[in-house]
Amino acid sequence: MSADPQPAQPTALDRERTELGATWAETPGWMGWLSAVDHKTIGRRFILTAIAFFALGGLLAVLMRLQLARPEQRLVDADLYNQLFTMHGSTMMFLFAVPVMEGLGIAMVPLMVGARAIAFPRLVAFGYWMFLFGGLFLWISFALNIGPDNGWFSYVPLAGPAYGAGKRADVWAQMITFTELSGLVVATSIIVTIFKYRAPGMSLDRMPIFAWSELVTAGMILIAMPAVMVASTALILDRLIATHFFNQAEGGDPLLWQHLFWFFGHPEVYIIFLPAQGMMSTLIQTFTGRPIYGYIALVLSLVSTGFIAFGLWVHHMFATGLPQVGESFFTAASMMIAIPSGLQIFCWIASIWRGRIQWKTPMLYALAYFFVFLVGGLTGVMLAAVSLDLQVHDTFFVVAHFHYVLIGGSIFPLFGALHYWFPKLTGRMLSERLGVIAFTLLFIGFNLTFFPMHQLGLLGMPRRVYTYPAGLGWEGLNLLATAGGALMALAVITYAINVVWALRRGTHAAANPWNAGTLEWATASPPPAYNFHPVLVVRGRDSVWTDPDPITVIGLSCARREVLITRVVDANLDHRFESPTPSIWPFITAIATSILFIGSIFTPWAVVWGSIPVAIGLIGWFWPGSKSAPQEPTGAVIRERLA
Amino acid sequence: MNGSRTLDVAHLPDIGFGDRSPLRWGMLAMIAIEGAGFALLAATYLYLRSRVPHWPPGVPPPSLLYGTLNLGMILLSAVPNEITKRASRRMDSAIAVSGLAICIVWALVLCAIRFLEFGALNVNYDTNAYGSIVWFLLGYHTTHLITDVADSMVLLWFALRGPLDGHRMVDITENAVYWYFVIAAWIPVYLLIYVAPRIV
């Protein structure tokens, strides 16, 4: 270290940053747009696309609420109503909730672990295109009146060849293949990023809790999503080439569908829920201004929830006449999951207790979680009891329960987290005033919509009916729920206005506008394409708070996309690795795969001839590029610093 | 950002084999996904078996010849696979590439036997649910055979075309790891398809 390196150093660093910027830049033009591999770009696209589907799914919900606002309405007929609730559920689960959680993971996890890139960036780009094409496929089909109409779980025999005429059930089943493939490849990238791309010194027990939640979620995706792919493939086979997986007459079993579907479907709920728990820990830590209470307990809660989630699926099938011993087991498991959830809540309460709350919009969403999710959790414990479950099965009580759980447990933290990370994603600050208005509207609107549904369910109103006769005592509560729905729509519109306004006029965000402790705030907002320069060494949790003068990494090349690979557990140095460059081939491969998937609804031979373009796409993708030889790295900084 | 202390990483190698490589962890994730697929198909098989009094229902069990031949052949394929893997690991490109070629030929023979296996199942996929799941299980494993042959051939092509550097050697190692998964998956599938119908 020289006596006074200050005047020269910024210039050297600036030169390197310029060079890095050129090295990591996307290709210009529309080809470049289709070839993008920057995890922040792909993450933003995931989030934006998912939110667009959220808006569409919400529109369907508004239609359903309008239809149910009064008895015997004729706004939509039964057939369209069936499509509405199926599309609403499928869109919200497969095209919104999972992709948005993954999108935030793609955008934020590499930053939070101090990496320059995500692992397998082209795979992530491929995952985005598959998600987009799958979503378009579903919605274009809906527009052509071939939208699925058997519920988001597509039960057989209703969806089977005997009752599900036409292509509606096939559209649903193949949309699954699209979105699950997307989910699986993204999960793989997130896992490898967390295992191998962490900044040196960020041992697993120093990793931000949000990264932990994305890790557990990605692990669950690997095990759960194959179940629904096996199920939906068997369904398509039954419908297309007359196999008999679900055909009772030929030794098949409709209940097999339910087992396979819910072996995926229940973990799916936690795939949506766990990242939101990571967001809760993140928000509470930042807006109480001190390290989260019970880090180890919170991480263990996430991990144990991930495991227990695979032992709950039968509680969706209590009404199918399963053996009682089995039902008791799943009742016990369903109640057991309250233990890690409760543990987390107590840790958060302790954090809030010891810290000082800053009443920013994201924190309001986090605080709302406590109330909303608690209500959903309480009805969850009620529904875990077989006797009560049988009483309210397929009523609006269940609708109320899972909206409290999903919206309370996921959407409130998500909206808070989007507000929180918005400056990092876009470089602009959202308006606090509009933020508070949107939050207030959403909180009131949500409770107004869904709380009355508990009572509607207890009064016997079944789910999935397109209308109901007058005089059953359901009118008032339904009207109230519809009014609440209008408020929720208004809340989402306000949020959208806030986003558009911020993008045009919002104040430019500083690197760390919330004074948070995790690494994504150690770089500019929005971060440069290479995320960090210099790459930082981590010596503790929340290192932005605890280590204001970190050790920095030198010796990484500026002339090629070099990332640092570290060891899985302790994040000790391992090797340098060249990250892939932008490529059009993931896009082409996604088109080819889409043709194969859609073709296979009509003929099994599509799998055969359709695999040829896919193979060509993959060969182009992995075509040996001119991998540049490792350069003598970053001479300027080394020389100046070691002078 | 006037960090006084630095960590120099310029001396670090450019590649890492085994669990040091990101590729290995991607491969393990893929094996987890596909392993979950096999496990769920096996569960489906056993579930359907529990639903009927006789198994296989109304048809003879699959003939043993081709499936057993395949079992022997696929277990033996571990030998060239291991030789290829070790050669690539010590960057011995001549042996690694010729080993890869031998593995491909070997796998093509397996595919040919597999084709005969379908004819020896003694049931069609649309006969009954038993036929459906047996075909699905065998088809799922066959997909793995075919995709592994295809990507091994592409890998061989790339290797012959060059540059035959350390990254390519890592690819060949991981390809061999994947083949071990294809071998390991065949054992339970074989037991389900060929042995399970013969034990009550």
C-alpha cells in the first residue's frame, strides 16, 4: 500500500469498470434483446411478465365477483364461469406466484451473495422464454374458447377422455409442462449460484435469509414439480393414445391423479410461501435496523418447513374416503407445520420488540402479514381436523382460508419486497405516499373480500358455482365481498400508477436508500452489468453493517466474463470460471420446444419430429465459442495497490 | 471503497473438476429432478399394483431375455465409462475421446436391445393400466438412453472439432456422471418391470 494512493486509485478503478462494462454488456439491437443473459434483466422480465399475468388473473377474479354480487345474475354463463375460475387459479399459481418468486430470486440472489453473475445464465433465459410462451399459450387458448375448465387441479375423470371433450384439458396439461420446465431450470440455476458463486468468506451461516429461502424453495421445486409433470403427461397420454392410468375400468384409478397432483400441489403452496418468509425476515431486519433475531432458528424453520411440506398432501383428499389411520397421520403432519411457522413468527416479534420500527411502506406490508397470515393459519389448523374439513369441504370457507394464507403469507410480503427492492431493480424510488395509499386499500379491500367468505362457507355456499338462488341468506355477504374486490383492484391500480410515476419522475435511488445490511446494497442502484467491482470478501452476516471497510478481491479479469467459484459450505476460494456470453440460441430452443409441446397435444409424433429442431437449438446453444484464454488480470489495480 | 486490504485471486486455476465444478452441481440437480421422476413412476406402478387382485392383470409377465441382457450390458458399460471419466479427469484427451466413442457405440447397442424389449413386454400400452405404466417406465428410461447417446455424440463432435481444453474435459467427466445415473436408474426399473410381476 503506497503512502497516498487516493489520487490515482479511482482512475484505475474507473478504467477497469469501463472495461468490465464493455465485457459484460448485452448485445445491442433487437437480437441483443432476445439474447439477453444478464440475471437482472431476466429477473426483471420474469417479475414484469408475472405481474402482467397477475393483472389478467385479477381481472378474471373481478368478473367472478361481479357475477356473484347478486343472486341469479346472467353476466356470464356456467361454461365461461368454469373457465374463469380455472384460468384464475392456474394463472395465479403457475404464471404469477411461482414465476414472480423465482424472478425475484434470479434478480436478487446473485447480488445478495456478492456474485458477478447467476449460474447458467442461458438456462435462465431459456426458462424465461418457456414461461412466457407457456403463459401466452394458455391465454391465447382461453381467448379462442379453449381455455381449461376443470379447476386449477384438473381432476380426472372430469378432465379425462370420457368427460373432457375437446382440447381444453390438454391446454391445461401442456401449460403445466411449459411452466414446470421453466421452474425446474431456474431452480437449478439458483441452487448452483448459491452453492458455488457466493463471495469468498460468505459461509452458509453468513448467507442472507432470503437466499436461504430461495435455496430451500429451489430444492423443493426439484422434487415436487416432476410429480405434476408425470401426472400431466399421464393425463395427456390417457387422452391422446388411450392409456389407462386414470381409467377405473381398465385397472387405473382416478385417485392416483389426486395423489400425484397434491404430492406436487401441497409443496407448491410452500414454494410460493417460503420465499415470502425470506422477504419477511429481510424487511423486518432492515426496518428495525438491527440483525434479525434467531438467524439459526429462522433458517432451520425454512428447512424443516421444506421437508414437512412433502408430508401433507393427503389433507387435500380427506373427503375421498381414505383409511382413517392415513388421515390421522396427515392431520398430525398438517398441524406439525405450525411449529416452524410459529417459531418464525416469534423470532420476528422478538426482532421488532428489540428494534425500532421505521414506518416505511414495505414494513406496513410485513406487519399486515402478522394479522392476515395468522387468520389463514388458524383456519388452516381447523381444516387439518378431518371432521371439520368434511363439513366445509368445497365451500367458500376453504376459498377464504387459502386466500388468507396465500395473499397474507405471500402477496403482502411480496408487495412489500417489491417496494423495497424497486430502487435496486430500477434505480428509482417509489413514492411513499402512493405506497401507503395502495397498501391501505389492499389491506381493507382484502379483508372485506375474503373475511365474509368464511361465513358464506359456514352457511353452506359451495365453491365453483356460477350463481345461486335468492333467499339463502348469501346476498349481503356476497355483495360485501364484491365491494372489497373493487377496493383490491383499486389498490393494484394505485400500485401500478406508483410504478409508472416512479419510472418517469421518481427520485434516483442511492446505493443503499434503506440503510440495509445485505450485500445487494453495497453496489449501485441499479447495479452495473458486472454487479460488483471490486468483488467483496465477506467476514460476517449483514456485512454492509458490520464491515464498512471490507477486504476486496483483485486478480479477476476485466477482459472476459470471469466469476469467482467458491466452496459449497465455507465459500473458500476455488477457481475462476468464465460465465457464458449472450446468445440467441436459448430463445430459438424455447421456440422449438414450444412447437414440440403444442404439437404433442395433437399427435404423439410431434415428440419425434419436434425433437429435431430442439436438438439443433441445443447444439447451437452449446457450440464451442471462442473461450478466451485467461488474461493476465487487472494489472492496474494490482500494481497500484501493491506498489 | 478505499479498501486497504485485498485478496488476490489471480493465481486460481481456470477449471475445477468434480464437486468443485458448477457443472457438477447442475448435473446433480438434474439427477435429482429425473430421479424424482423415476421415484414417482415407481410409486405409480406400486399404487396401481395395489388396486387390482392379480398382477399382471390378465397378461403374462414380460419375457426376461432382452431386459436381463440389457441389465448385464448396462452394468458392464460402467467399465468404459469409468475409464473415460478418469482419463478426462487427468486431462488425457486421447483416451478420454476414444473412451467416449466406445461408450457411444455401447449405448447404441443398448438402444437396439431396448427396441426389442418393448416387443417382449407381452402387453401394449393401451391394454390396461398395467400396460400403460410398464410402457411409461420403460419409455422414460429409454428417453434417458437416447438423450445420453445424442448428447454424447455432440460432445464427441465438439471434442474432435476442438479446442480440446480443460472445459471440454470437465464436460466429458460430467457426461460420465450422468451415465452412472442412467445405469443406476435401470436397476429399480428392471426390478419393477421384470421381477415384480413374478413375485406375488
